[in-house]
Amino acid sequence: MLKNKHDAIAVIFANSYDNEVPSLVNERLMASIPFAGRYRLVDFTLSSLVDCGINNVSIIVKKNYRSLMRHLGSGRPWDLVRKNGGLNIVPPYAEKGIKVYNGRVEAVASILEFLKGCKEQYVFMTDSNIVCNFDFTDMIRAHIDSGADVSIAYKNEPIPYGFMNLQSTQATDLYYTLDLDGNRVTSINTNSKEYGPQNLSMNLYLTEREKLIEQIEKAYAQGHIFYERDVLAPMIETSKICGYEFKGYSARITDMVSYFEENMKLLNPDNFKNLFDGFNVYTTVRDDNPARYCSGSKVSNSLVADGCVIEGEVDNCVLFRGVHVGKGTHIRNCIVMQDTVIAGNCDIEYTIMDKEVSVASGKSIKGERTFPVFVPAFKQIL
């Protein structure tokens, strides 16, 4: 699995932007939201890291992390069961100095003793709401070649609708765009409302471990909260901060509509190929039977995971593991999460169903593409 070993560790923030998808994080956090039929969002980040030889990974969690811990276990699917390094999940109150954090400064401050005990030279910090095949090896190379103090990964794309229309009433959900002179960052803009392609930060940062410790100790002592706004932005004139452009396929979850759309985009073979070709995405194995298509069933342009039983019609849908679609049922443009059972003669369109939903026979559920209906986990529609 591991191609080469880099002198770097990674810190993943598992609850970033939870406030923008409140329905999806009622039973979980952002990092463990199901995606693409059989994965969780965090699987893509972890898989990219271990494929690049980074095997010391800490995941800082804030709340609703039972689902993530159950999914990750000891980290064996990612080859992160190790005597030194490996997977480290950091919940609040695990130690005297670890508490519920508001921003990245407070989160990293809670693991300063851990960082001081590490031997690696570099630290990656990243959120888990972006799905992509990221080459951390190339970013380290670019960081060293540029002589940067901090490197920020970004993608040139329009600001998502979910960011432009943030629903959260809290001031913790910030996004950033970068002004560049060549590859050097000249300005970090917070919650920009400009239209058209922007250098939109992926909230993925690379810096030296000793420098990060120094930055966080100083910022925390001064009561700062946000690493980008309170630490990096004031450093622009005195330090070299560089941008690293990511040009590959990515899916960014910023609200319920973007979650629906990014799953639907993978029904396009070109998008699916751009994300998965040459990319080993590791996840927890469930050992289900292969999907079973019963006599009279019809399935078109859909992702159907293992363990599904299809008796009815499925068009343009993403079905997670263990979904049962009854005879005479027709579902279109839907995302149906694991172990949901839809009885016969139902008509369902533009709907997101969470896990273990039960729909009785003859029911009709219809949303719109711009406003899909959401059915919460364990719900019984009788």
C-alpha cells in the first residue's frame, strides 16, 4: 500500500462545516458522511495520505464522533495499525488540556504536546469535506522548492452556492480565497462574495512542525481562534506563504444541495473515472453479498453497492450497502443510504434517505433537484 515514506504527519479536522449540513450530521459528523455508494468522506483523505506514504495521522473530533470511530476502528483498512504513528483519534476531554474547540487554533493547541513529541519535520492540516485524489507528495516537493514557510492548497473555481449563502448563524464557518502573485499569496480574503472563478482555498495547509507549534502557541496566548484569518493573514508581509494549485477532480460538500449534486455527478462516467482511476480508496469492509437484481427489475445509470436487493426500477440513483427496493417501486434521482428498505409499489423522486429508513408499500415521496426531500435515519414511513 505504501509507496514511500515522507517526513510528515497529518491532522484532519473531522467536524468542519457541520453546521451547513445539519440534517446529515444529526447521527454523525462531516468526516463520516456516506459518499459514492460505499465510502465515507474521510476515506478519500486517508487513502490519499497513506498512498503518499504518510502514516502518522491524527483526527481531531468535536462531537457526534461515535459513527466515525466505529467506521475507522483501529485503522486497519488504511494500514494505519502501527507501533509508532498510525491512526490517532483525539476526542474532546480525552486529556486535561483537550476541550471542545471553536477554530483551528484552539484545535491544534489541544494537541501541542503530541506535536512536540513527534519527530517528523512537516505537518499537513486538512478538513474532510472535500473528496479528491490529492498528491501530498507533489505538494511537499513544491513546498520545499519554493522555500515557503506555509503552503496552501487551492482550486481555481467559482465559490459554491452553499458558501455564498451560509445558513449557519455561527461565525465559525469561514471560507477563504487567495490573491496570488505567481505562486506567492499576497492576500487571504475571508468569505468573499465575488462571482466567477476564484482561487478558493481547500483548507489544506503544509508547514514545518516546529514553526506550527510556535505559531499556535503565540496565537492561542493572544486569544486567536482561526488559523487562516488570525495567523496566516498577518504573516503575509513578513513570511513567505505560497499557493499550491490542485487541478484534479474534486467534490466539495457545502450544503445539502451540493451533497446531492456531487453524488449525482459520479453517475457521469467521465467524473467517476476522473476521481477513481489510478486511486485506491480504502474503506471498512462489510462482507456483503453482491447486489442481487431480481426478475423484472430495471436499473439504469446508477451506483449500486454490494448487499442491495433490487426488485423494482432504479434510475439515476446512488444506493449504499444493503438497500432493498421492493417490487413495483420506482425510484429516480435519489440517494439511499445503507440498510434502507423500500417496500413495493412506491414512487420516490429527488430524495435523500439516511440509513435504516423503512418505507411502507404504496408511498409517494417527491422533491425537487434544487430542494431534495431528506428522510432522517431510522425513520419509518407508514
